[in-house]
Amino acid sequence: MDMSQFVNPEIVFGWIFSHGIKIVFIVIGFFIAFQVAKIVLRRAVRLMVEKTYEIRDGEAMEKRNQTLVQVIMMGLKFVFMGFAGLMILSEIGINIAPLLAGAGIAGLAIGFGAQSLVKDIISGLFILLEDQYRKGDVARVAGIAGLVEDINLRRTVLRDLDGIQHHIPNGEITSASNLTKQWSRVNINIGVAYDTDLDHAIKVLNKVGMSMIEDAKWAPDIIKPPQVLRVDKFGDSAIEIKVLGDTRPLRQWDVMGELRLRIKRAFDREGIVIPFPQRDVHVFEHKEEKK
């Protein structure tokens, strides 16, 4: 069968030279624009990561940089493909106005139903971009404290001390506290009896703190040895002395446990009393007047 009966070669070649070439230019143009956007985006993300990740090691910076670029580029790719597709359909001769109207209505419906999801994704993007916390940190997120087991654009997963795993949508996070970013802190109050020689007690506490950094087992965990900051409070049963020190991330709890143990032993040797709650009871005898 002669196909020329159905297809006019002049019409075909005319369409190719008019619309076909435009379609080729659209594809090439969007491809070049996408590559340029990718280069600009990579540089912008790297600069942002270097500013916010200056306290992280190089490997962590590179991993987060790659993660952010992949996430953003995925969204950008869909946008570019969508615009290019609409322009190609228009060149083919398909009326895209109904498609745009339908897409608008569908997008509006989806938007109302997916508000929380969009909020989660935007919040997750900023959490990653600003390096608020990462996997392996101990953080307090939305009022829940625990080890960050996983984080992505949609949700954060925490594991608390009871072993309970918490899944927190990023959109619900109004505040986040990272307990182990760059360094951590020993912050404890030590109570001593009111009749204690405070100068002597402070000297003993400082000596115990210095013994921690002189110990080869604990020295790698300590940045600044625990030392007395001040007499912090007159309590009901004791005078409280505040002790502060800086440790490597995640090591403050182990250091505090060992510090308390050494303080108790040192106080026992020095005769310094760590009091427990006490109450003085005064009994008054009422004497009746003799008639």
C-alpha cells in the first residue's frame, strides 16, 4: 500500500522544519539550563554547608552536601521536565490549557490534603541545611530527648533511654536542642554540709577534676577538666557547689558518672559530708498556770 496516499511528504517535512526543530531546541535548551542550574546549585549548597558545618569533620560535610544536592536536584528535575513537556505538547498541537486547568484543580486538591507533608518536607530541608542535628547525635526534639537514629525530609527518629523509638514529623518540630554537637558539658551540683570548710571542699573537688584528665583512660574524653565554678546555692540541707567541665560529644554522661564516684571516695577520705535532707524538730512544752 502506498503510504503517500495518507501522508503528504511536504506536510511532514514542513512540520519537521517548523515544529520539529523547535522541539529539538526546547530539549537542548532545557538540558543546558538544567546543567547550569546543577553547577550553580552545587556551589551554593557547598558554600552553605561549609558555613553551617564548620564544626563537623570533612567526611560529614561531604555526605551532607551530597544529600542536599540530590534532594534539591530531584525536585528541580521534575520542574524542568514539567515545563519542557508542556512546551513540547504545545508544539505538537495539543491544547495545554485544559491540562493546565486540570492540573491546577488537581494540585489544589492535593495541596489541601498534603499540607502537613509539604510542611514536613520544608522543615526537614532546613534541618538538614542548617545542620541542627544529624544521625548519631543526642537531641531533644519536640520535647522528646534521645539518640537520633535516622533523619530524612519527612521525619526524625529518636531512641530514648527506655529503648522506645519515637517517630516525629519534621513539621511538628518547633524547637530542637542538640546535646552533643561539637562538644558536651559536665554540669553537676555537689552538696556539702553547712559546717564544711568550703575552701577545703573546693580544693578537693578541683583536685578530683584534674585527676580525670591525668588518667589515660579518661583523658581522651575530656576537653576541659571539671572544675568548681562557684558556690551555687544555699539548699535546705546542703550548700551546693557547681562543677563544670567540657567533654567530647556523647561522653559527658560517662565522665559525670566517674566524677561522682571519685568525689564520693575523696570526700570519704577527707571527712567531708554529703548531707541528705534533714529536718530539725523543736518540741515546746506548754505549762499550765497553777491556780
